[in-house]
Amino acid sequence: MGLVLGAVCQQSILSQAVSELELPFNDDIGQQILACYGEFSTAFVHASEKNDCKSIRYSRHLWSELIWSARFEQVHHLDDLLLRRTRLGNVLPQGARELLPQVKAQCSPYLSWSELKWQQEISRYLALWQNSYSLPNRKIARI
């Protein structure tokens, strides 16, 4: 019972923070934030810029989640950010390849990678995605 009451209180506090900041979260996104960030949900909401609280394409992930991960979750590699922290590389076409310039623009201030490091990370990520996460290029033999 205590866990349920705690969750209800957190949800109420989160709803209040979202309302006060006038962030464009619907109930589903609010639930997702609460599930992902737990007691840090309110901090997440307060750290989010209104412009970054938009869904990335048709996914349920927000730009602010990507930024939060880059800022606070000790991201060392681009694949860590796109395949494990947010899973965008798994839900968007071509591993979110066409969004990489925007990912770089949003996350650069928090990752402190040089241009060379960014290029290495992009190459590493695309190779890993192609080899381990994409559909095979081979045609499947008909039975």
C-alpha cells in the first residue's frame, strides 16, 4: 500500500511541475517519465527546456531525454546514448541515421567531444548498428 501511495504522490508532484512549467506532456508521456526517472522525475521536468519536450519523430522519446542522458548519465559512446539509454536506434529507421546531426547539436554541449571524436563515434555507431541491429542484407530463400 505504501508503494502505491508513494507513486500517487510522485505522480501528483510531477503533474503539478508539468503544469507550472507549461510543458507539453500528455498523461502517457508523464507516466513514461515517472516510470523512467522515478524520484528524479520532477528534477527531469525542471531541467527540461520547453522546446526539447517534443517527441523525436513518431517515437515516445523526447529530445529532453536525450539531453538528460548526455548531461547526467555518463555517456561514453554514441551507441550507448542511442541504443541503450533511449533506444532510438532501435525504433527509428536506419538507426536514426538522419537525426545524427540534430543529436550532435543537442548533445555536444554536454559530451565535450571534439569534432574528431564525434566523427569516430558516428562511424563506430553506424558500423555497430549495421552489423548488430539492422536486418540482414541477404535474401531469404523461399521454402
